[in-house]
Amino acid sequence: MQSVDKLKEIMAFILNQITPKFDYADGQTIAYMVYGGQGGGLQATEFASNIEQSCSYIETVINGVGNNLTPVTLTTGLNEMKKFYNDTLSSGKRIPILLFTGATDKADIASAAQLAKTNIQNGDLYIFSMNGGDYSPFTDAKLIYNISQDFQNWGGLQRCFNKAACNINTTCDVADAVTTVAPTSAPLRGPHCTCNYSTVWLDVIYIFDASAATTANGLMELLGKVQTDAQWLNIAKSTDTSASEYHTRVGIIYYDSDATVYAPLGSLTQMDFLSIPTLPFRNDPGTNLEAAINLALNQFNSSAHRIEAKTVIHLLATTYRPGDYQDPTQIAETFKGDGGIMIVYDYIEAHGSVAPELNTIASPGYFTTSSDDTDGSFVLNAFCDANCFCFVGYNAYSQDTGRNLPNQGCYYPVETTNGYTIAENRCKSFNNGYLATVENEDKMRFLWRMFKQPTNFWIGLQYDGSAFKWQDNYALTANDYQPWAPNGKQVQSGQMSGIYAISTGDQNAIKWSTHEPRQGFWFACEVAPCDSEHYCSRQQPNNIIL
């Protein structure tokens, strides 16, 4: 038997983490039932066909439980379920039944298993055992999960629950949380951009084209698209002082010949956002995108915007008509020039072709169409990339020619002479950085170009008395890039040496050499970029002061 608090915790988990994931638009429905409430009563709902009904039904169930639970056997609970949902369970369709239970009595479990086998033949049982009971008598159960009552250990429960709801009968580890990470062609060495949708921390304004060209149905589809994406995000209000730093604040603007703020930045929780049924549609042919972007900039200038967070405009549009209103290109360029990211989603179902003018508004690499985004991942990955950036004053090293991400770290040149160990400590003092590593000739030239004038500078390679090692804990191997000067690799066993880059004034002729570490040289610090798993506060210094 569960406590009232534990039961409410289960229902809250289902409400916040499971219910929004159902595909109601495709006809999926869900009902909720609790047995053993106050006085032994049953709380059961009809099948919800949309998220609003689901939320309402769960609240009804939670409120109906009362403050005291009455012990009820699992057999009784399943029998009550069979009676209440008999029409559905007798329809001939396969119905997934997801059962959270704390029953441990062997005789009761055996009796319940026999009842399920003989009387609930169309129900596919997925059992979530919370108290370690032996459910082996349920030989017809699709899957049985043995889980602790500590929800913090259920990292994979949401995924397993959703699989069960869709009758996907593959093995699933409820304790194994899967982090959604943007794929790379090969593992990157050193600090790089990581991607975890649930910990993205952006300030996002969604701008919807509500003009006649989009159509009422198209506007509904666009709303459904962003609500689908929002399921992955941790959305919080600006007034929620208990929210983690790793949250996203959102606002909504729609436009036709006029532009309107539907929801100010930071005014919505995730559930608020997912519960929006529709956006206003007037069948107005106007497309005043410039006014909509202006309203977005006003939102970013409000107290709801966090100075640490990147500003993102996610535009979902069909087209705009240059000449009808002030051209939005200039204000979009101003927004992007100030560090904002413009993600543009061109909804082409209504007119069947790409609107090239929308591409010009997007930030480089941040434009897609509804027909190209076939797996629906473009915007979420764009959010991750928008959330990867360097502090002001730091230089991004990137081999990404599209969005110019700092996917191989952020670098700051220090143009005062410091000994090797002093320089090393200076880099550590900011965000646990270190002296810059040099993996290839391209990066060597990148570091050389950061300094105002050609100069010798320390790099993050040292001889520790027995071997050459980089400050990111990689050893220098024979196959690594290492442009030693003649006799530059000479060392004395047992004595530390720092390695510096010798500048000849030619970025293509930079060589390395060891040196007594007390010698002062300029140097460059390497730090991880701010990203979805690395929160950067403006209370941390933007620059290193020596």
C-alpha cells in the first residue's frame, strides 16, 4: 500500500512528465484510475482525448483520493478496473494497462494474475512494482519493472512508460537516463559544445505568422509543432525563484497586419505552454513581421530577460510581403548583430514552395522548412547550438562553417609575461581553464593570430620530468602534431620544462621549444564554452585581469 504523499507524487510525475508526451492528435487516449482511496473508494476517469482533459482528470483523481488510504488488495483493484472499463476492454482492441503497484502479498499477487489471465484478456499489462513484490505469476504481462520508490533514481522511467503506452515491448531500464546529445562525426578533444534538451537555458520568443497565407489549420499545426518541441524543455516562469538555472523562459507573439503579444516572456510554465488550445486567427492577409520582431525586442529589454541567457527568436512563418510594411530585414540584422539567434521555420504546406525572403532573415545555419525537417529535430538541435557560446572577449575556435559554434573551446590571449606555473594558475582561476592545447597546425595559427603582435607564448604542453603531457591530461604521442624547432625538444630528466611557441612573424613557420618554466611569456587560456550543461553567470569575469 502506498502513502497519500507517494500516490500524489506518482500522479504528479505522470502529469508533468508523461501526459504531455501522448500523441492525442493521432487518436491516442488515456484514462486514469486509483483504487484504495479514502474509505476504500475508487477514483477513475473516462478516456481523455486531449491534454486539457488529461490534466483535468488527473487533478480530479488526486483531489478525490482524500487524506487517508484504505488497504485494498491488488485483486480487488484489478477487478474494479475490469468493471469500470469493461466496454473498452471488451472491444477487441489491445489496450495497454500501466500498473503502478506496491503489493507484496504472494497470495494476492497470484490471485490477481489469475484474474488478469481469465478476465482481462485484451489488456496488455506493464507492471511497475514499487515495493519489490514478486510478480512472476503474471506470465502474460508484457514487461515487469522493479523500481524503488525514490523517483530521483528513475532516470529512464519516462522513456519506459512511454514505450509501454505505445505497446513497445522491448527491454527498458527505468534507472538508465538517456541524455539527448547532438551527434558528432568523431569525439572531440577538449572543451566543446554539449547538447541536452532538458537543460537548455535560453530566453525564447516564438513568433507565429497568423496571416491568411498560413491558414487556420496551418497555425494549429505550427502551434502543435512548438508544443511538441516544448515537451523536451524545462520551461519556467521568470517569477519562479525555485527554478533551476537550467531552464528556458518563453514568450509568444503572433502577427498578421498587426502584431500582438499573446504571452510575455517568462509568463508560462511548461504546462501552461502545452495547454494552449489555439492562437487567434483573423484571416487577415497582412504580414507585419517587422512589428512582431519589434515586440520581441521589447520583451528582451524587460526584466524577464536574464542577462546571462542568449536571446532567441523562433519565427514560424509562411511568407511576408516586402513593401506592405517596413521591411523586417534591418531590425532582424540588428537583433542578430547584438548576439541574438533567429531560427526560422518556413511552413510550406500552404503554398508548396520555399519563401527565399525568410531565409535572409535567419541566422546562418538556422533556417529550415517543414518539408526538410522530417524527423522534427532541427529546432531542438538549434536551441542547443544557440546555447553554446563564449563569454564576451573570448575567441571561439571552431571548424563548423555553418553556425560558427565554439565546438572546440573558447580562448583568451593574455598579453603580459608570466612564468609557466603562474600562467597555468591564472587560467585555472577562471572557470577551471588551462593553458591552450595545440592539436593541429590550424589551431596553432589560430592562437598566433589572437595576439596583437607576433610574440613567443606558452602553450599547454609541459615536460613533467619524465614525459610530455598536455594540460587536458592527454600525453603527447609520436603521431601527434609537434613542430619542434631544431634542438627544441631537449630536456633534463627529472626537471620540469614548459613549452612555448616561437614566433618568427610568419604564422606558417611557428616552432616549439622547451624552456625553463620561470621565464615569462605571453599565453592563451582555453576554457569550455557556455552550453546546455555548463551554466555561465555574469558574476564570473568576462576577462582575466592580471
